[in-house]
Amino acid sequence: MSKNTFMMIKPDAVERGLVGDILKDITNAGFKIKALKLTQLSLSEAKTFYAIHSERPFFNDLTSYMSRSPVVAAVLEKDNAVSEFRNLIGDTDPSKASEGTIRAKYAISKGENSVHGSDSDENAKIEAEFHFSGREILF
Ligand code: DAT
Ligand code: MG
């Protein structure tokens, strides 16, 4: 198991001023921040990032939402980082997310669900390299 995962605080949460609260939840859960930036995806970048979902009915809504305003991107370190972070954020649908998870606390809907977390070590590496150059990540 890799020690790193990639995450984003999504537009709905950045817009509502939740960056500090969410980063605090993440560091309180034992994750170390290895890279961090505020950035905005173009529509075309959002389509590339979410290419795996391109045939899904929600793809246009997802990519326009993810590009509408800034996101915070981060690389996080913890043992079993990918699964530990997925546990911390909870189910994609906030109405199904366990109490105390980031999505249960902050998400608006299944579409506007406040945070992204990579789903595998392989995708964590691809997604981290999509957002960060080598010299932006602490090793
Ligand atoms: P997750 O973000 O939990 O990994 P996913 O990879 O299945 O979920 O989907 C990526 C994002 O797409 C998800 O965070 C929100 C959006 N999405 C997924 N399923 C959806 C649905 N049924 N309706 C609307 N948006 C959806
Ligand atoms: Mg996913």
C-alpha cells in the first residue's frame, strides 16, 4: 500500500469558505500535507481529469461544476492513504455517508459533494501528477 493519496476540496466547499475546516479535519485525522494549492480547472481540464466518467449521464454537470470556481488540490501522506482517506470522506452520496465523515458534514448533494479522493494508488499518482510538478511535492 502506498503512503500517498490525492485529494481536492471541490468548488461548492471553497465557495462556502470551508477550506480551513476541511484541512483541519484532514490533519486531525493524521494525514500529512505533502503538496497544496488553490487552482481552477478549465472545462477541458475537468473533462480530462474525469475522463473515466465520460459516458455517464452526469458527466456534463460534473465537469461544468468542477470548473466553475477554484478548487484546492493536495497530496496527502498516511499509511494506507487511499483507503484511509476514502473512509474519512464517506460515501459519494452525502445522505448515505457515515456520521462524522467530511461529506456527511459538508456536502450539498451527490454531485456537489465537497471533496474528491483518489480510488487507487495508481490513480492517486496519475491525479497528483496532473496537478503538481515534481518540485511542488515534498518527498
Ligand atoms: P467518488 O467521488 O466518490 O469517487 P465517483 O468516482 O463514482 O465518486 O464519481 C465522481 C463524481 O461524479 C462524484 O464525486 C460526484 C459525481 N457523481 C457520481 N455519481 C453521480 C450521480 N449519480 N449523480 C450526479 N453526480 C454523480
Ligand atoms: Mg471516484
